[in-house]
Amino acid sequence: MPTMITYGTELIRIGARGALERSLNGGRSWLPLYMGSACGDFRDLVVYGRELLAVTSKGIYASSNGGQSWMMRYVGSACGEFLTLLDGGGEFLATTTKGLYRSTNGGSTWLRR
């Protein structure tokens, strides 16, 4: 089952081959949202205030326009490869190939937990 979130009145999910899709009708039909390769394959999504944060095969990316475009938030190998992201209320928790990490600044920096 693909990762899916509610963002305003839309549903956004990670579809086939790590691309993003959106539904404006409660999931009855889906449209491509972002299919670029610059961010890598999408793995997980979290709503963060007015932004979307995404775990991709290349790191953590952020979107301030509902997923239409993405900016790099954190890319590095020190934490390993990011797998999942959870909003822990005041901090983000991420599982990576090197363990559990946390961020208290919206995913810009990460510390091992």
C-alpha cells in the first residue's frame, strides 16, 4: 500500500516507481503530481505546517507548494539512507539504515537518538 496523506482538500500518495500522485475526489481517481527524478524516489511523506516533507532515495526534501516542486532539506551520508519519517510533535524521528535519528529544526540537521 502506498504512503498516503491528507493535504488540505487533497490526498497525496506515493505511487508506482516512487512518483507522487494526487486525488481531488477522495481517492476515486489519481493524477500525476510530481514525476521528476532530481529528488530520487519518494518513500514517505509528512505534513509539516504549510510544507510537505518527504523521505526520498536521496535524502529529505521539502515542498511549500503542495508537492509540485521540491527543495533539498538534508542530503548526506552520515545518517545512512532515510527510510521513514514521523512527526513527533516538536521533533522529527527518522529511521535510517544506520538507526534512529531526530531533528528539532524541520529536518535540516539530524542527531542519532
